[in-house]
Amino acid sequence: MRYFLSALLVLTVFAGVTAVGTLHQEQLEPSIFLYITSFFERDTAAHNAIAAILLNYRMYDTMFEALILLTAIIGMKQFLPTSKELRDADE
């Protein structure tokens, strides 16, 4: 039952995220692209454009992606069987 509920939860979340993603597509305007590539060094004092974008312009996005990864790891540890449960199932 636990596996069925966890699979149902994963499929429901996947369907929800997919639906939201298709409804809210975002196009980056060329003016924003030109601004970031021209002034990233002045705005962030970083010498690498990728580091400037990830750590300064998109800092909260990067932090929340790490939080989602941590939540997924905790969720999988919660739903996967432990070694004791596996040994008991073999007996």
C-alpha cells in the first residue's frame, strides 16, 4: 500500500508541475539577455558570467532547487524499505 501511495504522489506532483509549466511559458526578451551579458561584471563583480548568473541573478532559484533536491532525498528515505524490513520480508 505504501508503494502505491508513494507512486501516486509522484505521478500527481509530476502531472501538476507539467500542467503549470505548460500554462506559464516564459520567453526571455533580447534586451534582458543583452543587459546580463554586457553588465554582469559591473553588477556582480564576478569574472565568470555563469557564476554571476547562478549566484547573483538566480540565487533564490538555485537555493530552492537545492531545497527540492533535499526534500526528494528525505522523501525517498522515508518511503524506501529499510534493511530490517527487507530481511523480514525474506524470512
